[in-house]
Amino acid sequence: MDYNEHITRDPNVCGGEPVIKGTRVTLRTILASLAEGSAIQEILQDFPTLSEEDVRAAIAFAATSAQDDLPAPGLPNVA
């Protein structure tokens, strides 16, 4: 999934936090809801401007960001 079709950053919207395009719903809000155990359908009920693809884009963005932020595994220490 190309999450860039769903996500934008604008310094004039929510302080530049990533949001779903055309909304003020931040990725942080979506991901926090998922982390608390909310199902996608519950998030869609809470934020009717979102689509299921928007929520999945937030997940894809987080997965890519986590991969970029994780340290590379070190080489084994051979003594």
C-alpha cells in the first residue's frame, strides 16, 4: 500500500503532525486507538471522515517508520 496517497504533513494543520488527507485526524490518534484495542470498525465509527484504507495507511506508515527507526542488528562478537 502506498500510504502517501492517504497521509500528509502540513505545518498549518495539527502542528505539522502527519494526518489523513482532508482531515485533522492524526496518525497518532489512529495508532493510539489501535493500541488500546479498538477495532478498525470502531475507529471508523468514531471518525466517520475516515475510510478503512485510511486506517490501513496509518498502520503501513507506522510499520515503515518503525523499520527505519530500529537499529540494525550488530555483527556477532567472535572471540
